[in-house]
Amino acid sequence: MYDENGRQYLDCINNVAHVGHCHPDIVKAAHEQNQLLNTNSRYLHDNLVDYAERLSKTLPKKLCVFYLLNSGSEANDLALRLARQYTKHEDVIVLDHAYHGHLTSLIDISPYKFRNLEGQKEWVHVAPVPDTYRGLYREDHEDSGTAYANEVKNLIEQVHRRGRKIAAFFVESLPSVGGQIIPPAGYFQKVAEHVHKAGGLFIADEIQVGFGRVGKHFWAFQLQGEDFVPDIVTMGKPIGNGHPLACVATTQEIAEAFAATGVEYFNTFGGNPVSCAIGLAVLDVMEKEHLQAHATEVGDFLMKLLKEQKIKHPIIGDIRGSGLFIGVDLIKDQARRTPATAEAEYLVTRLKEEYILLSTDGPGRNVLKFKPPMCFSMEDAKFVVDTIDKLLTDMEKECLNQQKTSTCST
């Protein structure tokens, strides 16, 4: 990225410009379709069908009905409506510190937001984040996936004792705002079993992490294994490389239940010819430039470099991720794993002064989050890690010089 003075910045956090800022193929697709036709989605257009068909090839077969929209918030709101119409239930289970969008309905299911606003609604139930680094069940637990899933099971039982019923378990496939969390193996399968038994649906929010970002798979929920398929998947952010586009994918059965109300679902701009042309172009670029494989290669290299820094700098407590979705957990002490909030804020501020854009997430705002455009290179990875190494070394020297070790993370 470049500022108004032409200074170049390395962007390590923009998962919206998925295939790169102003990619010429995306710009060309938008321009050419704009010159030909753009209108609302009451007018049938081949782009709409072509795009849905292309998307369907990336997903499990049962997810075969697509609703196109304009933003991730719209997608998650529609997913909530689909689940409630299908199950005839109201209540929703979410993870602590989750964020699912800015609409009123989504603020209500986003602890990250509602804890600072009007509080938790009676129909919202919060399960612990499946964080194996500083959560309830950690890396030394014999089966953290089952243990965290049992927390959801216990929550469902509490809900039933109150005479309420579950419509959905709503979760980011990889919790991002929650701290770049990688759920333990088997967690989704076991949660889905409990939720389905309660008559609810499993909704996978892929808005932050979908479209090949995790490298090994096109969708982050697939990291849990081929035997797991959500009932609803929502998409946004990277889907249009910065153009307002989003999607909900679901089953024929759920879509038919939604249509049975007799109330037509209509979205004026969702699925318009230009949006679909851009969506198709994003998929074309990903395929042509092998960006999913690139995410694996560069992500593995970046993880390797960061793990080398973990040995060198005690402030780095944990490094976790998949592909180009990586979190670096900064801590004040190894034993208690206290979040190094101030140090993390200082580090990202210093990085910006070095023309590197990085930010923090997590309940303690202490997790450095890497989710760069998918064209992020090996050279980019080495440059940012070398700079982090230099800055952390300077921070450690300054800490020693001031002889304030009690407040230092080293």
C-alpha cells in the first residue's frame, strides 16, 4: 500500500484485498461488466448462475443453495433467519469474544460487542473459546476437543432446563477477534452432534478465513476433517477483493423451509452482474496464481521464522495458525501467560513507523494477527520477522536499561 506521499507500506492484515490491492484482473472484470450491464437482481443474468456454480465446486455437495448479498453482516443476519425458520427455535450459542457483524441482530450474538453495550440477551448463550493455549483446557489435556464440546453440551442442557430451545451454534471456523484461535481436532464434529440432537443447526462463519487462506483447504471448517460439513456457511470480506459481495450457502432442505413462509427473499444488489463478475474474477486469479498452495508455502515459512523468534524472545508465548492466518501471542510471563497488552500495542505502533501494517486481537489485545493479502511473499515474511526481531531486541535492551524488570515481559 502507498500513502498520499508515495511511501510504501507492507500490508500484513488486509484479508479483504484477498488477491492483492487493485489486482488488474479484478479491476478489468469490474470495468468490462460495468460497461456492458449492471442492474438489480430481479433481472436474470448468466453471471449469477455461473458464479453460484463455481462456488458450489469448492464446497461439500449438500451445500448447494446460494444466497448472494452485499456484506458479511447481511450474510450472517440471513443465516440466523434461515436457522430460526428451519428449526422454529430462537436461541443461539456463540463463543466468548466472538464478533459476527454490525447489525442489531449480530451485535446481540457478538460478546465482543454486546458486553460493552446493552448486555447479553436471554436467547444468547456463550460457550468458552476452544483456546488450547490459555483457555479452560490446554495443550496438555488428553482430549481438549471433546472437553470443549462438552462445555457446549452442558450449555444446551442448561438452556433446556429453562424451557428454551437452540436454533443454532454460530461460530467463526477460526475465531479471529477471539485471538487467532485454531480449534482442536474433532471439536466441530462433537459440537455439531450435540447441537443437532437439540434440534439446532451448525453455522460456520467463513467471512474472515475462507477462500483458501488456510492453505491446506479452501474453507477453514475443512481443517476439522472431511467428515464435517456445516448446515450453513457464510462468506464475505475476501469474496470480492474489496468489492461489496457476500454469500450464504446452505442445504436444499433448509432453503425450502425458508421459502415455505411465502415471504420472498429479495436483495436489490445481491448477485448483480458486476458483483458476480468480480467474484468470478477472484476465483480465476486464485486458480491462475495458485494462491491456495502459495498460502501454505509462505504460511509455513512465516511460522518457521516466527518460531525461531519464540526461542529468542520470551515475550512470545505461542505461535498458532494455518496458511496465511497466524497469531503471535505476546505474554508478560511464561508461567501465568499474562497478556502483554501494552507491549503488543507498542510493537505494532513501532512497526507502522517502519512502514509495516500489523494489528492486535484477542481478549487481551495481545495477539499479533497475520492475515495478509494472499500474494504475500517469502521476502515479505522475512522482512516483517526481521523487523519484529529488531524491535523486540530494542525493547528488551530498553527494559534492562531502565531496570524495571517487574513490569517488563522479559
